[in-house]
Amino acid sequence: MAGWEDLQEALPLEQGDGLEKRDELDRLCLRVLGGEDGEKLMKWLRDAVVEQPVALPGSDPSYAFYREGQNSIVKDLEARLIRARKL
């Protein structure tokens, strides 16, 4: 398909199989990062990555995109841990 019909399609996460795969990955993240060491690692990632400036004065604008990519990975892991704890 091409065009407006694509916008009517459900996103993969809205489909049953996609939800099962997401839940499985969420549980995996919880098994790996849910313990004491994992919590320390997640705190370090938040402090070292998310809590730092995205862009600095005079830096190339592409650096902000790079930094936002780093932030989104950490935030995705955090969201997966929260979801897995609710399963």
C-alpha cells in the first residue's frame, strides 16, 4: 500500500503478536537490569547521559540529534522496566 491507506493501518505494537514481543523484551530488560547492579547501572546511565546538556553553545547542530538518540535509548530502557514491573 501507499498513500493515505497506510495511515489507517494499526501500528505493530497495537497488534497482539507485537504486544507479546514487546512484553517479552520488557521482561528480559527487567531480568537483566532489575537487580541491585542493574539499578546502579541505570542510575549511572541517567546521570551520565540523560542529565547532561543535549547541545552546547557553538556545537554542531547534529550533536543535539546524536545526544537525543542517546537519551531515547536510556528512556526506552527505563520505560521497559516500568512496564515489566506492572506485568
